[in-house]
Amino acid sequence: EAAVTQSPRSKVAVTGGKVTLSCHQTNNHDYMYWYRQDTGHGLRLIHYSYVADSTEKGDIPDGYKASRPSQENFSLILELASLSQTAVYFCASSDGGNYAEQFFGPGTRLTVL
Amino acid sequence: QQKVQQSPESLTVSEGAMASLNCTFSDGTSNNFRWYRQHSAKGLEVLVSIFSDGEKEEGRFTAHLNRANLHVSLHIREPQPSDSAVYLCAVGYGSSGNKLIFGIGTLLSVKP
């Protein structure tokens, strides 16, 4: 019944490899977001999207790409994974209204070795 | 850009005692403030959303917002051991206020 799901839940990747994190929502929301959470930092916005086939840069987009092929799906792509991208990644969705509440997925723990 | 800081970093309270958490921000023009709870290895659960100065209560959770003082707090009435978690303050920004800046969080431990 979870409205925002993420896959995989955890992943170990090698430096320089390509990593794709996936997010799926059943909330019928227009907006979707990708955040990363690191020790010593709050969640930081990487990319977001307000409509299918369009993505926007957040506060820390360098080293990441995003893809929104449909309203329900939003992917985060690390073309060349680096050690500094080891973190927990959260996806969220919200409707398009002002101050709309964001609903978060359970997170993906990514370790880059 | 908006900066969000939370205090204390960690807090231990006894079951049934009031727990108070603080959050300060640098830009008082935002109208979107939220408190989330994060249990270990799980996603975020929104507790209270507040959009204007004053108080907002959701069950045992009450938020107080004072934008002039750049401060929003969360008070947890009668905390239980199951409330032990990290509590995150988030402040909205952007034209629709939907992008969020988060604090690092306060780790709350509730002892029986």
C-alpha cells in the first residue's frame, strides 16, 4: 500500500560505475523529488520534476542526472559513481499546490567503493 | 540561501515528560515549515505543518512559529519510547514554497 516506493533499498557500487535509483509513486502527484542524506547534513535536494518528461536542478545537482518518463516514475542516475556519493537517497512526491506536503519513500542506501 | 539549524543535537527525556525541540532559520520570508520524524532506516513521516505565526497542534505534537525571531519549535506531549527517533525541521523556499531545506536533526531518546 506504500504510496512512494524506491528500488533498490540498498546497493553497493564501484567507483566509476553507473548507478540508477528508481522511484515509483501511486499518489497521482505531479511533483517528484530526489534528496540525499549524509551524516552532518540535512536532506539536500538534488533534482525535482513537476511534469513527465521534464526535470529541474535542485541545490546539489552536480554528478547526477534525473529522468521522469511518466507521472509515476522518477529515476536518479549516477553516470560515474564516486566515493562522495555514498549516502542515503530519498524520493518524495507532492501535488502541485503551494506549500504542498511531500510524501517520502523509505530510502535507498548507496555505498560506493 | 536559507539556512536551517536544529538544537539540541540529542535529547533524552523520561516517558511522560514534555520534549521540546528547536529550529532556527535565516530567512523569515518563508511560509512553509514542517516537522518530520525519521525512525532508524526508515522514511520520513510528517508530524506538523505550520504556515503562519502562532501555534499548530496535531495530536501530541505542537509546533510554535515566530518568524520575527526566526524560530520554530516542536513540543511533544507525553512522549513514549516509540517516539524515539530523529526529528527533522524543514523550511520551504522557491516560488511555490515547495522546495525544502532541512536541518540536520535532533535525536530524541525516550526512556521508560
